[in-house]
Amino acid sequence: MKQYYYLADNNQLGPFSLDELRTKNLTRETLVWTAGMADWLKAGDVAELNSLFTSGFGTLVEPMPPVQVQPMQTPTYQPMNAGVPQPGSAYFASTPKPKNWLVESILATIFCCLPFGVAGIVFAARVDSSYAAGDINGAMKASAEAGKWTKISFFVAITGWVLYMLFFGAAILATLNTNRY
Amino acid sequence: MKSRHWLWVPVLGLAVLYYRFDPARYSFFPPCPFRWLTGYQCAGCGSQRAAHQLLHGHITNAWQINPLLVLLLPYLVLGFFLEYGPPWSHKELLRRRLYGLTAIRIVFVGITVFWVGRNL
């Protein structure tokens, strides 16, 4: 039975079987992922999910056979490595890598709050290293931590700007006048 | 990711703001709290002024103010596109190659070295 994941407000939900997905009110625009896909796709573009969006009458139309995606590696060449999942193995392909927040953390580092941004970068590295080691739970925890530091930076930046404007409002108005060449 | 297109609105808004006003001349841009508290420059100090110079195409000026921003900005823009832009075929491969563990380590070391180096 194929297992599917989907994104709701950027949160990854799943795994669900096709029958469970029917109860989830997915739209054609919802991004879904299952083993063998290179990236998230809109549910409306995935042939095997067509039945989610067709009413009872729609089943008269024969659905297109699902496109066979070329596997990354042939399992025959895969050495049996006890415990450690290898790239391309079934385990590795079963969950997409959680967001590592690298871009957001760099932005926070150079435009707002260097310590928080650097914390985000450290957790971004942990997302990728945990995922590469097959530790999906560790990767998801690190992803949540990295995201937390981005959000903290964002709110510090906003409050910092607002406070700056409030406390130095008068001085700013004065310099605005003198600086107008 | 799912319908994050609204993110382009604040990004473009900030670009217009930093294009129109030079943070070196207008004081309504907040100063760096780290520099204000310690007197030392952080790795991001000058990024607002450098962004203004870059938006006007003055790469040399921007480089003199904050070379880190000049180096990182194209990387950030590409990363932003990969994260929030429309899906296309080589996206996942590119993200794995350019935004994976090796890249994160290089970024981390680069920022730290620059941060220390500019205060020596």
C-alpha cells in the first residue's frame, strides 16, 4: 500500500493511505509526496490521485496509469549495510528531508540578529546531518529548532524597529529635516 | 511550498525602501544592536547600506561596506527561489547540491571568519 504525505499550511502531514486521503479534503492545489517523487507535486497533477477529485460519475473515465518514476539506484547494487540507511534505499526515500531554514537563518544573521541566525545555521547543519544518517526524528526536531530561531529573529527585528521608532521618533524627525539636501 | 507567494510582497517592499533611501543618510533604519552594545562590528554590520549600494548597481561601494552581503546575496536569492518559487525539474537536485551539509559548513565558517577578521 502506497503511503502519501501532504502539506497543510507548510506542515507535513502523513503518512496516509489513498483511502485515508479521501477523508482529508485535499484540493487539486494541495502539495503531495510519495516514495519515488523527486519533489512535492500538486495533487491535481498526480495521476494516481485523480480519483480523489472525481465524483461518482467521474469513475466512468478510465484513469491514466501512474507514470513510473525511475528509481535513483537499482537495489541490486545496494550493499547490505546493517542499520544504516543508504541514499536511494527504501527507507531513505520514504520521507522527504525536513526544511533546514538555511536561507532564512543567513538572512537573520546578516540583517538582524547574528547570534540567533548562527544558532539557526547550526541547527540547519543538524537537519542535514541527521537526515543523511537516517535519523528522521532528529532531523525534524532540528528543523523545528532552526525554524524557532528564524521566528525569534523575525519578531526581534520587528519589535526592535518599532521600539527604535518610538524612542527616537523626535530625534529622527530632526535629522530628517537636516539631512534633506 | 503551499501558497507562500505573498512572501514576495514584503521582499519587494523592502527592496523599494532600501533603493529609495540610503541608510547612511536616513536615520530611521535601526542600527546594529550588537555594535551599539559592544562597539564591535558583527558580520552583518553595514548590510543595510551595502544593500542600498547594490540595488543601485554600485558593487564596488557595496563590497567596501560589507563584502559578505555581496557574496551571499545571489546565494540567498537563488535559495529563496528554490524554497518559495514555482516548482521546476532540477530544483531538488540543485537544493541538495548547493544548500546541503557542505554548503552550510562553508557558510558557517565564512561568517565566523569574517566576523572575527573585520574586528582585528
